Amino acid sequence: MLNIDSDFPGGNIIVEKIDGGDVWLRQDPRDTEGWWFYWLCRITGAAGREVTLHFTDGNVLTERGASISDDGLNWRWLTPETVEEGSFRFRFPEGAGPLRVTYSIPYLEANLRQFLGKHRGRPELQVSELARSEQGRSVEKLMVRDADVAAPRKVLLSARRHACESVANYELEGIIEFALDRSSGFLDRAELLIVPFVDKDGVEDGDQGKNRRPHDHNRDYTDAPIYAATRALTAELDTWADDRLDISLDLHCPWIRGGRNDTIFFCEPPESHQAEFRRFTRILAETQTAALRFDPANDIGHGVDWNVGTNPTWSRYVREHTAAALVTTLEFPYALASGETVTADRAREFGRSLARAMLLYLNTRPEAEDAS
């Protein structure tokens, strides 16, 4: 018997009707203001069957349709028999057990644990708790550093201020792996502070996260923040950053599809930070080795569309409270990057290119001469 549910970490679906192999369903907006597109469901009883999913609340499919997993950790893009706006048909393999289906590539605490398990025993990678979320979950803080390096430069990375923006975490894995590779020289120059899940409850509960009422985690950098992670991270910044913080990079994913949203792009900062921003993006464009390519022409200019710089965002907070020269937001697409398919491995590969560019950027900062 065909059944669809969301009773697992990250799950999000409302099933309206099942009629044979046809299912009418929609994403659960919960406390989101307006429309958003995150959904993740589990399908059982579909082995050997053709199933058509009809989404009744807008087109929640990427340019690649949807992806599927039989273990919740490893994902592959479906090759649907048909894709129409808001629906697709797919024949499930014979003998298939429970399958999870979604619009992109999820990343949950279980994925982070799997990643950390691969690097267990590395003294350079330290895991602690930044805060306890509103629902009592641990908000992880990762430090990647060599304790024997005196006065390293500092790099601050964060992701999932909007819970649905999962592909960003695979980039983080690539950055960490590059830093942990001692032949790269990264930890001889800098240390990393990383918060992989700022909205930890939203990630695990399967929330949209974007435009959460009364405001989401990237609009919480006010005089009276309402989220524990925000309060803890701003306090951490005050004690950790000092005068050695050079880079703050906040990793996001954009709109679901179309135009610039199917490219890798940065949000140009205000004029006071643009020279260093352009120097970094030029380094990245010239040295990247990943299959998914970054082109500075796709960046969104300051003051263009939604990149107005007036909201109380994390990047704005860091600019106003530290002397960091490079403070920006990176938007990484859900499914296609300039015509190339996004996968977990390709996102990790791009993360390694990011890390290499950050190291080259640090090595050409004025402080590099002082440290030599």
C-alpha cells in the first residue's frame, strides 16, 4: 500500500489525497510568512510502481526535478519519466524499500555526525557546543586549528540561518577537508570557526526557515535577539575575533531556480568593503578547479534587487562590529550551476576551491608580510 509521510528528521509534507499511483501533496509552510518551497517526504509501498506526485501549492521542483535516497544520507537525482510544472512521474525500482524524496540535497545532523566520524581523532578538529536551541538541541561549534601556530589569522564560516538551504553544508565539508590536509598549508596560516547549523531546530524539524515569523535567524542581529544561537554567536564574536579576523563568509542557497539562482554568486558588500571583496572573487575565479564554476559576472551588486544592506543580517553585523576586511554572503544553487548538475561531491569540491582562494587571499594581505 502506497504511503507518504514526514515523520523523520527534516521531514516536511502535507498529503492531501492518494488515488492509486497519483498523490496530491504540498509543502508545509508552518510559521513562514509567504510562499516557500522546502519539502522532504518518505515514500513506502512504491516498489516497482509508477507514482505521480502532484504538488498543489506552486512549483516546488528544481530544474533537475527531485532527488531520492534510500538511507537519508546519500542522494541521487531522479530521472523522471515526465516532468510538468508542479508534478512529476517516476517508476520506483523493484524491491525498493522506504525512499526519501525531496527537491534538492538535504543535510542534517546525521550527515554532520557521519562527516565528523571520518575525521575522529584529528586534534585539529574540535567540536563543542555554541548554544542550546529553543527546543534544547545542541548548536554545534567547530574549530579547525593547529594549537602550535602562534597568532593565526581567523576565518569565520556559518550556514543554515535559513533551515532549508542545505547544499551549503557540503561546501563546508570541502573547506574543512582542505584545511585538515596539512599539505595545503591552511592551518599554518589561519584557524576556522564554523557554525554549521545556526537554525538547528529548523533543520531537524524540516522547517522552511526563510521568512520565519516574527523574523528568521538572518534578521535577528538586533539589540534584542530572540534566538539563542544569535545571542551565543555574537558573544563568541566579541571574545574570539579580536584584530585577527580577516574573513567572514555566510553560506546560503538562493531561490529555487531560474536566472542568477542557477549560478554560484556572491552578494557584493557596501562600498567600504568592495575592494577586498573583488580581490577575493578575482582570486577564486582565477584559481578554482571545481567542476561547478564561479563567474564574478553573476554576483549581485550592492543595492541591486534584495541586496540592499539595510536588514539586520549576520554579514552586516560582522562588518559593523569587527575590522574584518572580507565579509560577504555566498549563494550556492540547489540543482544547477551554470548548466552543470549540483551534487554533494561537487559542492565539496567547490568548497575546496573556496578554501584555497581564502588561503591565497590571506597570504597576500598586508598582515602576511608582518607575519613572515
